Amino acid sequence: MRRILSFLFGWCFIIACVVFSIKSTALNPNFYIPKYEEMHLAQDIGVSKKDLNQSIRLLLDYLDDKRDDIKGTITWYGNHQETFNERETSHMGDVKALYQNAVKVAKISLVILALILLYFYWNEKEKMFAYLSKGFLGALLTLIIMLVFFGFWILTDFTSFWTWFHTIFFSNQLWLLDPNTDFMICMLPETIFYQLVLSCVIKVICLMVPVSLLSIYYMVKKAPIGFER
């Protein structure tokens, strides 16, 4: 029972860190705008920098539930039009639902974390940090195996990974956009998504490393005598 709870604690902590990394990176316009400048993307796709930057802010505010729609206008190759068409709007509805569900899972994970902490505090106060450290390290080992697999896949064939991701999480093909008619795929080329996924992975690793080191140190140096390492 205690081993299961400690392992669950580790995964809940990891889930919360992953969702935090996604929120702080993927929903941050300051991640995209400097990259737009580096790529000279506005010029390449026939839109003004102002329209491009406003469009990404519009999209991110919608995903973060700060607005109810993604209605806006841009001038694209000289044509004044709505920023996103019906297909793009429907797809972003699916993306928003997926992200908001991830946020809910993260919130539930935090509640479970608190309950597990209370359980160990009342029942295993002396061995509490030993159990939690061991559970976290066990969950982390599982995560590392997953990161190695997906990391190799992302680095060698990101297009294949990205296609698989969409087929797993979306039940329709609205994500298959046409750069000739759909502005969204132009403002978010595969290069951006590659850098986004990589940045999220790096941020998760940066969050995990200090906690991992503390857990290892505790297990080696501080765990109570007789605790099963």
C-alpha cells in the first residue's frame, strides 16, 4: 500500500511539472514572437509583424480560457480576412479541450499529492521522506525510459512523431491544414513545434534534476535505519 502511494506521489508530481512546463512555455507569447523575428516569418508568409503577433496572442488567450473565441482579422498577402477559418476554429476547439483536460488532471494530481502527504505524515512520519523519495525515483525511472524513447523519435523523425501525436489525441483530421488556405499552419510551422516540444522537455528535466538529486541524497544519507532502499 505504502509503495503504491509513494509511486503515485511520484507520478502526480511529474504530471504537475509537465503541465506547468507546457503552460509556461506553450502558452507564453514570448516563446513565439522572438522566434518569429529570427525566422523572418511575417515576411515569409505575407503578413505584417503586428498581425502575426496579435494572432498568436489571440490563439494562446483562447487556449488559456481567457477568451471564448479566436475571432480576429488580418491582412494576408494583401487580402483582408478573418484570422482563422471554420476548420481552424474547430480544430482549436479540440486543442483547447485537450489542454483544459490536462490542466484538470494536473489539479487533481495536486490534490492527490496533498492527500498522500497527509497520509504519510499521520501514519509514517519518521519514514515519510524515505517513502516519498523512493516513490519519486521509481516514477522518474519510468519517465526517463519514456523520454529516451520519445526523445530519440523526436530528434530523428519529428514529422512522424507529430503525426502520431495527433492521431492518438484527436478523433478527426481537422489538424490536417493546408498552408494555401489555412493561416494557422503558416504561423505555426513544424520548426516552431519542434522547438516547442524540445523546450518543454528541457524544462521538465530542469525541474526533475534538483528533486532527483535531493531524493538520491536522502535515500543514501538520511533514510531511517532499516528502511528498505
